[in-house]
Amino acid sequence: MTQPLLQITDLHVSIGETEIIHGLSLTVNAGEVHAIMGTNGSGKSTLTKAIAGHPDYTITSGDILLNGRSILADEPEDRARAGIFLAFQYPVEIPGVSNMYFLRTALNAQRKAHGKPEVSGADFLTMVKEKARLMDIDSGLLNRSINEGFSGGEKKRNEILQLAVLEPAMAILDETDSGLDIDALKTVADGVNALRGPSRGFLLVTHYQRLLNHIQPDVVHVLLDGRIVKSGGKELALELEEKGYSWLEQAL
Amino acid sequence: MPTQTTNSLLNALAHDASSEPAWLRDFRAEHQKLFDETGIPTQRHEAFKYTNFRPLHEQAFQPAAAVEITEADLKPYLIGDDDLRLVFVNGHFSDTLSRLPRVPDALLIEPLGRIIHSTEPIATKLGAVVEPSPFGALNAATFREGLYVHAAKALTSDRPLHVLFVTTGGHAIASRLLMSCGEATDLRLIESHIGLGDAPRFVTHTSEFILARSAKLRHVRLLRETDASWHVAQTAAKLDRDASYTHQGVALGARVARHEITALLNGEGAHATLQGLTMAAGTQHVDHHITVDHLRPHCTSNQLFRSVADDRSHATFTGKVIVRPGAIGTDAKQQNNNLLLSDDAKVDTRPQLEIYADDVKCSHGATSGQLDANALFFLRSRGLDVKQARGVLTYAFANDLVEHIGIEPARHHMQQVMHQKFHGLLGE
């Protein structure tokens, strides 16, 4: 049995005094795509931020292992360098810093941490343009400030571009489908599908089933009130679409 | 009461005017009297409440002496080709370091010390713009040398004139710049204040700009003094009808910097843009005092000042917009944003509006805050460490002004300076 890529065991997460996640366990193996579905306020975003190491979220008990090693003591940047990537539900705008500079700085920070040489400006430009083309992303976005004045769709595509450049082992997408029209949704889904591979895991957090029409998950989990109440195959997503969440809430 | 060492500062500044024309001796005497009424201001003066000049009384200064510096000393501060530059070292004009090749006949550039003996009518221009203030009066009474620039009607040039005021340490220096822009001229000026060496120094500097009808001046001012420098300056521009003055300042250094900027919108349709970026660290103190005076109808003004305060530094902003009776159709904007990088850093902001006319549009706003926690987390989640992430966000805050510097070589130069300052954060 190979080691799981991401293993979460009995995780409890609080914001301030309030516990949001009440004992969640989840295992993602390399090559798998997991979807987490749930209502608003069920703790989906909290889970993603806790994995990425947001300082406002306190893990009170349980553990998160990446390739068998606990990452709880790691700073967010150490988690990123270890292979965790979080695509944000609400990408941050940073006027004054070009997307291109930022992407290269991020890539080189990670390469440096792994003892690899930094990528030169020219090599990076070639690489990032190719990735942008593959992801069907307008390379004009590269020369603009990070997310400044981007449409909702452009912001989400930009998150996927970062994913493509940084090539993390474990990609977590927090409601990347929210606020997207069908074309943007398809671009994002195509990007994720292109990045699927035997050594990479995905955790897709979504409110709606429609993203899963374009990205076929291996496992679907239902998160309600800070716990996974049901897990199943991709057909579970269709069942949720049809019946909603109330039948599961009643079962709680 | 002036102490022994204040006398040392004033003695070091004392200027022998005996060989100067009568009008200038009168001008100096009048300002000396004005200065004597207040002396070096204390924090009891409302306009100086944020800046403490008391430590100045404990320091001794020598009279400004011409010190030899080399082209290599200047090199880090030269901008682009810099083939049109005037260099002053400790207030003394340097022929050897200055470059003044073939300038158009319509452009007169002369050290003040020479021009005062000529027939050029500068008696009516000198001191005609700058508002009386204790340090302004001190400068007028004691300035030793400076530069006079006059552009005749309709002269336009995108080749910037760079004036460098270099200090080497140990002296008290009073320098001055007077620029008169004729009707429909369009010119660019870069003013650099550069500190070399470690010894304490005191600088009083006044820059005056007179813009005739439809004249356009882009003025970039770079303050790069040392942590042992006292830098007290006035910049004042008076604008005639439809004239346009753009001031873009970047203050990177001085132990104490006090900069008073005044724009007098004295003709219908005149426009002033005043922008400033302060990067304060260590125990630096940077005090900006801005006055925009709307004297005539339909003038517009736009102020944007930003400060980054790190360590135990202190940045202050006082910005006053005055709309005089009858100045209808005024459109005045004022914005001051401050970024505090440390718990011990401090900013004070005082936006002020005085409106005596109807039918005007005035807005002002001020913010003070720390780096955005979400943005920090975002950058760290991409693998940047805390130092890098803070650097990127600080750079972003500052670069928003730097990237809008309206003189291309100065913008390019300052972007490189900023990159060096945040070395290793942004790649080449």
C-alpha cells in the first residue's frame, strides 16, 4: 500500500472561540480527484484555509499529513513549498505588482527551497506563455497587476495559471466555480483536467454539481456542519443535485 | 531663547552680502527680521507641532565649504544620460561636475550668484512665490548660491534638466532654486537632494516656480539625504491662467525632513498635481506640509501623498486646500494613505479644507493601516516567506506612485532604486 498524498485525521478547526470543523477525516491518494460538496456555512472554506495554514484558523486537534509528514507546525509558505496549493474563492487584488513578477517570484521561492536554480526572466517568459496558451488564458493578464481590474472569470483563470506554473502535488480549489459563466467554468475545468496526473491530487470544494459535469471526481464527500456525513462516487454529486442536502441533514 | 549651538548653526549659515546689489541686501534684511521674530520654531508653533527641532540646538555645524567630490560619487544618483545637469556641492556650484551642452537660446540657466549682478530682472521674482515661514525666511536671509532657470515663451523640451544638490556632511547649507517658465512653455525638471558621508548636516532649501499663462512644468523631486541630515525645504509654485504644475516627490532619507509645498492657483483654469511618496525607516522623521490655494475660478488640484513608516520612524502629513472667495468651479482632491510596517512606527495625518466659495467640488480622505492580512496570506500560500510577502506588498503600495512619475528617465531610475531596495523580491 502506497502512502496517501494527503491524510487528514479527526481534524478540529476553530476561528477564535468557535469550532467550525468537528472531527473531519479524509484521505486523498496521488492521482485522485476528490470533491467536497456542502451547503454555505458547512465549513468547506474553513477546511481549505486550515490545510493551507491561514493564521486565523486554529487546529485544536487532529492532524494533516502530506506524504506522511505532519504539516501542522509549518508556516503557509512551507506548506506551499511542500506541495500544497490553494486556489482562492476570492482572489486578492494587489495593485502595483505585475502578475508576471509575482509568478516568477513565487516559482523561484519554491525552487530555491528545493535547492533548484532560479528560473531566468527569459526562460520564465517562454514557460509561462506556453502554460497560458495551454490553459487558454490571455497572456495579456501577465503584464497587469495581480488581479487588479480582472473580471471574476479572469481572476479564477489566473488562479489556475498559478497552479499550472507552480505544479503542486496537492491542489485545493475553493469554490473556483462560483461566479463563473459557462465559458469561464469550462476554461477552468479544462485547465484542471490538463493538470490531472498520476502524481497529483485534487480537492475541489464546490457548492454546485455543475463543475463536476466538466471534472470527473473519483470521490465525492458531503460536508455538513463541520463533518463529512457521506462519501461516494461521482453519482453522489448527481443525487445531491436532485435531492438537495436536506435528506442528509435529517440523517445527522 | 537661542542657545549657544543654535548660534553655531546661525553663525554657520551667516552670509556676507556686502558685495550684493542693494535690492538683494534689502530682501535678506527683511527676511532676517522675519526669522528673528520666531527663530527656529518649536512644537508650540501649530504648523510645527509634529516636528521637534530641539536636537538641532545640540549640534554644531561648519559654514558650507566647497568639497571636491568625483563623478564616481555622483554616479548612483545620475539619471539616464543626465547630459543636462547642474551640480551643487554643499551649496557651491560645481563647474566640473555640471554638464550644460548646447541649450536653446530660449533657455537661460545660470547660478544665482552670477545672475544677481546681471541685467536679468530677478528682483521681482525672487521670493515672490514662497509663503513666509520661519525656515523660508531663514533661507531667504542666508542662501549662498543656487540656480536660476528662465524659459522664454513657447519653449518646449522633453529633455529633463537635472539639478543635484549634494551635501558631504558637517556643514550648514542654504541653497535655492528659482525657475521662471514663460508663456506656453513645456518643461521637465528633476531636483535631487543627495547626502554623502556620515557627519550631521543642516540644509535649508527653497525652490520657487513661476508659471506664466499655459506653461506646463513637470517637476520630480528626489530626497536622498542621510540619517544624519536635517533637511528643511520649501517648494512653491505660482500658476497663471491655464498653467499646469506637476510635483512628484520621493523622500527616501534624512534624519529629519520637513518639506513645505505650496501651489498658488492664481489664474483661471490652472491645474496642480502634487504627489509624494515617503519611505521612512529607522528613526527618520518626515514631515510634509502642503498648501494648495485656489485663488481664481475653475482651477483644479489633485494631491496624493503616501507614506510607508517602518521601525520607529514617524511620517506626518498636513494638507490644506484653501478655496478663496470667488474661486467658483474649483475641483480639489486630496488623498493621504499611510502604511505602518511596525508597531513602533507612527503617522499623523491632518487633511484640512477651507472653503470660502460656492459651487466647488472638494474631496479629501486619509487612511492609515497595516499590510492587508489576506494579501499576506495569499502571497505566503504561493511560497513567499513573510519577509518577501511584506516586501512585495510594501513595494506595491509605493510603486503605485513611482510608476506614475511623469518624467520617463526619472521613473525608470526610481523603479530601479525601488527594486534594489526590495532586492531579491521581484527578480530583475
